Amino acid sequence: MTKYILKRILYIIPVMFGVIVVVFLMKAATPGDPVLELLPATATEEQKDAMREELGLNDPLPIQFVDYVVGIVTRGDLGTSYKTKQPVMTEILQRLPNTLIVAVLAMALSQVIATPLGILAAVKQNTWIDNLIVFFTMVGASLPTFWLALMLIDLFSVRLHLVPSMYNGTVAGWVLPIIVVSFGAISQTAKGVRTNMLEIIRQDYIRTARAKGQKESIVIFKHGFGNTLIPVIAGIGSGLSGQLGGALIVETVFAIPGVGKYVADAVTARNFPAVQGGVIVLAFICTIISILVDVMYTVADPRLKTNLMAPAKKKKSSKAAAANGGA
Amino acid sequence: MSKINTPAMEKLKKKNKYNESGVSTPGKEAWKRLRRNKTAMAGMLIILFLLAVAVLADVIAPYGYRDQDYSAVMQPPSAAHLFGTDNLGRDIFSRCVYGARYSLPIGVICVLIGLVIGGGLGLVAAYFGGHTDNIIMRIIDVIQAIPSTMLCIALVAILGNGMWQLIVAIAAGSIQGMTKSVRAAIFMVRNNEYVDSSKSIGVSDGKIMLRHLVPNAVGMIVINAVGGVSSNILTISTLSYIGVGLVSPTPEWGAILSEGKTYMTVAPYMVLYPGLMIAITVVAFNLFGNGLRDALDPRMK
């Protein structure tokens, strides 16, 4: 088990290296001279040349790449923002807590709502309750996040004056963003829990529990529920990374100073070091989340351990099967 | 003899219609199951309707999508302007109708590109296995590590605004999902005897993949493709909303919405209707996709 976890952690290194390569190539492919962005329009040619030399822009691309990687690894240096002239890393770290607050709380809220919904739908399979839950969770996932956010602002802030329409640092300001973000995740988890629960209800041990006269509520919650954790964990994992990627939508709509808004602003201002830095940091967090999720799987379902310990070939097919089951 | 024609018998005859018609192919079976699924058929009808709207936009829309009328600025919905008018006096209904010409085709084109590139990679990875599989999947791992919304936005930032740039970005963002799902689908069929027997009589790898593997995994591939269209439509509108991708005066739904948000407090209809169009389209594709899943997924039988 420890060996497996260690292996997964070490795997971060090649993946992040790949991400940095991709991001670096994007920068290399980008037209335009960063020096023009950094210096005022009145700068002389000499100043521009000095700046180019200082940033290492005169070096060949491979050397620039090595410098970039060494800077990230040794100093956590993601470059300097064109806009503020501050280190990108510092700016991202200042904003990261806001992004994480929304992501984590929204995830908690969606799981608390989705799990019971999924169980209820499975227990009442093919009744109107089931159909209603399936339909509404599907619609919930189909709404564009930004539109849902705007509609809720219109209803709860503009018309009812219940919560602020924009982030203002108060607790009430977090309410709408968290609700909006939780919508998409509810659908996925509820669907997964329902499918999984439908399989479990047909298992022999459930039939045995019923046959010995166990109360239906205990059958469902004690014998059934414990085995639905896999789709819940899958939902948390994909929801969290989905939210970190989609953070920029909610953060833009509600003007939350998070990493997502930072990247969105940087994109429109063509502030590439900030875009690259944001992508690298979020990719890093998502990679860690996916490792945590895989480890959690084995905790929730010890049967998976034997698969993970098995030789490489077998592991792949079991992983593919797990991916199918979770989808 | 007259006893035979009881209503019950008629019903039975109708029920056996498919059996009477002779051969039953998997495709026919799936269509039969799909037709029984009312929500899936509803989704399909909405999709066909939206396609008709896109094709007939010139006939349906009462005004042009960039016709400005400064005497009718920010009018609430009325008989003359079903969805109201925007800050430049453009008819929002007409703009929404023309909008169907963007989201639907772009969503489908991006899925097709993603399917050819991503699906091709998944096919090759699953068929050859071993090192080929390892190399392809490690590359996919890297792409997957970057959240797809971020990847699309970063790509558009580099490529610039515009239709082709948007298509490239969204197609690139959908490659990794396609690779993984096609790979999983091919894995399920590649160990069948017919693959071994084809190999033994010297059929080339390319022919085995395209003739034998793809047709047998087509169900899973179609399910993923339809799901891909709905998520692509959401991504298109999201990018346009942020102001990258398609921008005004292009009547893309996300772009219309993005313009309207400034005036949302006084003219909520500028935001409401384009958003509804996106939501209805995505719901339709999801309904249809779920129905397809039930009809095509062998595990659901």
C-alpha cells in the first residue's frame, strides 16, 4: 500500500514536467514581445534590449526552458506579472484561499444534498420520485454556470435583497457562489450514487438482511449506504478539480479575488506569465486531488487494494473498469 | 375464425411486428429501445427543431441579427420583439435564432475533430497496448492534469478570438476525454476471438481496427460523442461569456448574454433568453444522450 502511494506521489514529477512543457510551448507560440508589455511605451531601444537580456529572452528556447524549470523548482518562481510587476507566485498564493474556500464548501454542500437524493432515487426506482430526481439533477448540470449565477443574483440580490450580489468579504457574500458551484456536482454524485445503489440493492447480502426481517431503513443505511462511498469519492474528486478549472467563471461573475479571476483577467490583458502560473498551480492541485481520490478508493473499498498491488498489466484493466463504473 | 380478430390478438400482432419483419440487427434493436424512451425522443425532437431553426434562421427571424433600431432600445418583450431588444435596439429573439447557427455546428464539429484525433489515439493505444499504450496515455495524463476550461482559455488566449481559434481550442480540450473513453470501449472488445482469427489469416492491423473493433465499440463511442456535444456547447458559451472566442456582434448565445449582463438589473430579459436557449439545447442533448446510453450500452440490457 505504501509502495503504491509512493509510486503515485512520484508520478507527480513527470506529469508536472509535462504540464510545464505544454505551458512553456504555449508561451513560445504566443505572438508579441513581452518586453513591450513590461516597459512603458516611452522606453528607449537600449532599455528594451537590457530588459530582454535580463529576462533571458535572447537565449535559445531550450535554455529559456531550463531556466524556467529551474526557477520553478528551486525558487517557486513562476515569472513576473506584466501588469503589476509582482512575482506571479505571490499573487497566486494570495488568491488561492478564496478559490479553495468556494471549491471545498461547494463540494461539501453538494455531497450532503446529492448522496441522499441518489439513495432515495435508487430505493424508489422507476417511481415518480426517481424520475423527478433524475430529471432535476440532469437539468441542474445542463445550466450554464454563469447564467445560473446571474439569475440567482437577479432573484436573491436584486429583487429580494437577501444576499450581496458581489463578493464583499462577508459570510453572506459566499452563499450564492457556493450554491451555484454545487449545482453541477450534485448531478454527477447523485447519478453515481443511484447507479451504484441499484447494483447493491440486488446483492445477496441485502436480500439476506431483508429475509431475516431487518428493518428496511437499517438495510438501506447500514448495509447499503456503506457501499456507496465509491461514487461519492469520485464525485468529490472530479467535482473539486472541475471547480478549480471552472473557478474562473464563478469568480468572474461574483468578482471574487481568486486564482480563476486572476487567470481570466490575465487572459484578456494578455498577461501570459500570470496565465501560465495559474494553469501550472491549478494543474498541480488537481493532480494531488486525483492521487488523494485514488488512495481514498482503497480505503473505502479494500477489495481494490488487491487490484492495485497486482502487476502492472492487471492494474490497467482494473483501472479502466473502475473508470467505467465511476462514469 | 372471427375469434382471432379480437382486440387482444391485434395488440399481440402489433407487438410482434418487429419479429415478423424478419432480421433484427443490433442497430434496429437499439432504435426500438430508443423509440420507447419518451424523454430521449423528446430530446431528439428538440435537437431536430433547433437544427431547423438554424437552417431556417433567415425565414424565422423577423429582424437581422445586427439590425440596430435606436428608436427601440431596451424594450421589454412584446409582440413586436418577442424577447425584447438590447442596448443597441437589436431584436434579441432574432439574435437568439441566429445563435443556433453557432453553438450547434461548432459543438458538433469539435466533437468530430476530438473523436478523430482523440478516438484515434485511444484506438491505437488499446489495440497495440504495451509501450504504445503507455506513451499515449502518459501524454494524455499530462493534458488531463490541466483543467479543461483552463486549457481552452489558455489556447484561445494564444490563438486569438475567432471561429477557427475557438474550434481548435475546444477540440483540443475534448481530446483527452475521447481518448480515454474510446480506449476503454476498445479494451472491452479487443480480446474477442474474431480479432485473433482476423490476425491469423493475415488481416492488417488498420483493417482489424476499423472493420472489426470500431463497429463493435460504436455504441460507447456514440454515447460519448453526444455527451461531448452538450459539454462543448456549454464551453463555447462560457468562453464567449468571458469575452474570448466569439464576440459581438456575432449572435452566439454566450456572447449575447455577456453583452446583456451589464444591463441585467434594468433589462433581465437580455440575460434570461439567451441563457434559456443554451440550457434547452444542453438539456436536449443530455436527454437524448441518456436515452442512447440506455439503448446502446450492453450492460444496461
